[in-house]
Amino acid sequence: MTASNRSTPLTPSQSDLLQALSARWTMHILLALHASNGAGRFTEIQEAVSGISNRVLSSRLASLESRELVSRSVLPTRPVTITYRLTSLGQQAAAALTHLRDVANRSLDM
């Protein structure tokens, strides 16, 4: 086997990130934020990701925030306004997912 044919093992942080991205609904959330110019409020994301519960959406957004894929900003309005925004890393991940989705769609058209 040549060097170009060998698979490079993932680092623990890469493996952790891929595992987080593969959690149910996570890719849908990233794609929904990407489709809405990289930002959205909780209810907007929930409407875009049909079928996700409040609890799961909260959990996934917290996970994405802890991995620095999404940032959360709180405005002191009444009621409080919370906006979730893709970070630079989140934008890159969402763009890659968009590309994979497009490839999958093309393969279905064949």
C-alpha cells in the first residue's frame, strides 16, 4: 500500500467533532442556520428543522456552542432575544454539509 492509499487516523478532537456532527438533528441545525444567512432565533431554527423537540434543540445548540461551531448572543430586551450564529468554523462545516447534500441529490438524480 502506498502512502497516498493509507488512511490517516483521526485525532481525538477530530473524532469528537465528527461524532458530535453525526448526532441526530445536528446537521439539520447547521444547514438551517446556513440557509438563513448564518443566524437565527430558537423558534426560527425549530421551524426550519421540522420534528425536533425543544429539549433536543437546546441540547444540540449547547453542544455546537461548546465546540465553537455556533455562538449565542443575548440581547436584554423584553422578552430576552437570543440569537444563534454560525462561527467561522461553523460556516465551514455548514458549507461542507451543503456540498455533501448537493452531491447526494445529484446521485439520486442519476
